[in-house]
Amino acid sequence: MNRKSKNKKQTSSIGPLKKYWSGGIDLAVSFWLFGIVALSIASIPNYIMYPNIDNFSDSETISYLIYLLFFYCLTIFIWVGLWRSARNYIIKKEKKGLSPGWGRGAQVWIVLSILGMIRNLIFG
């Protein structure tokens, strides 16, 4: 097996989560499917549970904290994969002499999302 086919085999056998994490997913898919749809779906339990947080039992509080841990880990995972996908998009477009606007826009969206999350954590 020559070196090229070995590298191609390694690339094709990469798992979908690792591929996303490394930015190997198309920017449009990363942004819309993961950044918008997946995070929106993952945030639904928060909108259901948070209004009743003052009335939580101990087990409900623990469940909510576990959910928040999962949600924040998922959010970070999605932001990192999306950032890397945007970076790869920018590099490809700049090599072709084209505008990397969508990649830059995705990165601005991530930064604004991070700032919004920090604001929500501090001020509720």
C-alpha cells in the first residue's frame, strides 16, 4: 500500500464526531445543522425547566445540573467544530481569491454567542 492510499484510507475512516471537531464538515452544514438546529433542540429542556427552578426538589436540581453540564459541553463542542469549519472555509476561499465573508460571519456569530452565554450566566 503506497503512502497516498494509506492517507486516503485514514481520512475516510475518521469518525463523524472527530470529523466535525476538526472542521472537516462543510460550513453550511456545520452552521445550520449543528449551530442552529442542534443547539436549538438541545436548549428546549432549559426553556421548560428553568421557569420552575425555584420549586425543584433535590433530584430535579441534580437532573437540571446534569443537563446543563451536557448542554454546555455540547455547545463548546459545536462552537469549536464550527469555528474550525469556518477557518477551513476562509482558507479555501482566500486561496481562490474569493471573499471569505460567510466564514467570517460564522466566526462573528460564535463570538457573539459566547458573549451572550457569558452575559446570561452572570446576569441570568
